[in-house]
Amino acid sequence: MAKPPTEAELLSIASAVISTEAKALADLADQLDPALVKAANVIFATQGHCVVSGVGKSGHIGHKLAATFSSTGTPSFFIHPTEASHGDLGMIADDACVLAISNSGETRELRDLIVHCKDKKIPLIAFTRNRNSFLGKNSDVIVELPDAPEACPNGLAPTTSTTIALALGDALAISIMHLRGFSREDFGARHPGGKLGLQLQKVRAYLQEMDEDVPIVCEDEKGAEIISKITQGRQGCVAVVDNENGRFIGMITDGDLRRAMVGCFFDKKASQVMTKRPVTAHPDQRMSELIEIMVSKRISNLFVIENQMPVGMIHVKDLMQKGYF
């Protein structure tokens, strides 16, 4: 039995794998041709879904690419070619396009899918190393994979080839994003979950989840009423509005109360105690922008103002509890 490699030898092997794949990616970037642009335009012009297919490791890459397309503005799903041959071809509508991934282009399981696309005149894009293969000859667009060596010592396990296919798919997806003018707001609408989704969320959506009354006092209300409203609100502050229209004119915090505790405090009006022109938010602001302001200015809480009216309040402790930090 051969002696197992040492730690140093394993690190050298791992480094060689990464170097092999990195070189293949660098070569790929240098060898890109207009076929990628043509593929991007075909998918961009497609009214229906972009259906991605592949077998084995190419199938795993296909799953990832379908997810990337869907999250970046291109409706997409993965279909396994074997399942396609047993009825799932019906999932491919006439207004769809298909992206098939096969290093050799001769993957037997893909043949029924390829023939179906040909018969139905459904645009077929190929990621393949062999343009003279069955897949290559029957595709409308061939994005050719470079003939790079696999990082596997036996030259068999898909390693470099799948890395190249993944990178090409990402390049294709990002190119289509640019064609669509796909924005951060568009991305956020498709990623409502997790910290990323929270950061891209709008203030308005955050307030809908909170569904809490805004603590308010009128400008002429005095000390006892102010303390009562702040206590009831349980947020350490209260919005001050004018008597006539209920428009936001300032806010009172616990700190404002302490500073005002001189002389006849209980005879003082809210307008005399409040902070004028405090930092506020608008419902259409992105939460990431709002958080950046609160952190940089060391603000614990602020009010959300729309049409000069206080419509909500945001407290940093609530943001922390909900995972925004």
C-alpha cells in the first residue's frame, strides 16, 4: 500500500488544483468571443423561461445557474434531461429558450431534449467543448468551452471543466443583468430573506412588519403629558407635531427631558423642550442607507416622515433584534 501524502504534499496538491483552474479561467477570459453576447441577447429576448439542463456535474452547475438567472431578473428553472424524456418536456413552453451544458456535447440523456427544441423551434444555447458534437450541431448558439486539462490527477473527474462552465454561466447572467438594467432594488425584491434581503428592504416594508403606533405629542402639551407619552411608547422618545395640521416639527428624547429638568419643567411646552430638525427617514429609503446614517451619527431612534407627517419610528435595538446588524 502506497504511503499517504504528507501535509506539505497535500497542500502542494491543493495549490496545483487551484492554479490549474485559475489558469483555465484566465485563458477563458482571454478567449471569449461574440457567442456569449449572442447567447445573452437570445435569453434577454425570450418571453418565457430560460430552461437549463445538464447531466451529472454539469447538472449541478445547471441548477446553480438557473437559480442565479431567476434571482437576477431572468425567470428560469432546471430540468433533468432524463425526466424531460419521461414527460417533463411539457414544461418547456414554446416561448422558452434552453441552455444545455455538456462538456463532450454527446451526453446521451440530452438527445431527446435537443430534438424537442429542434422540432419546436425553441432557441437552444450550448455550453460545450465540441462544436461538432450532436449538441453543437443542433444548437442555435454555441458558447465553446476551452479544452483545458482537468485538475483531477487521472484527467477524469470534472473539475476544471465545471469551474469553467460555472464562470461562463455567471458571466452570461451578469451580462443579461446589464441588458435589463437590473438594479439593487430589483435584486432586493427577489431576496426578502436573510441579512442581504433585510439590508435591501425599503423602510416602508419594515414599518408594515412593525405595525406599531407612533408616540406623538402636540406642540403645546406640557411636561406631565410628555413624560406619559414617552413612557407609554416605551421607545425613549416622542414625535412633536403642530396643533393645526399634525405636521412633524421635532422630537423629544429622554436626553431632552433630562436637559429640560431645570426651573418649572412641568410648565414647559413640548415645543420648548424638543429637538428641532432632527434626522428623519422616508418610507422609500433603503434600510441599508438608513442603518448607515444611524450608525455614523450615533442615533438610537428616529421618526419616519411622509408628507410632513410622522408615519413610523425606528429604534436601533429593534434593528439589532431583527438581524439587521
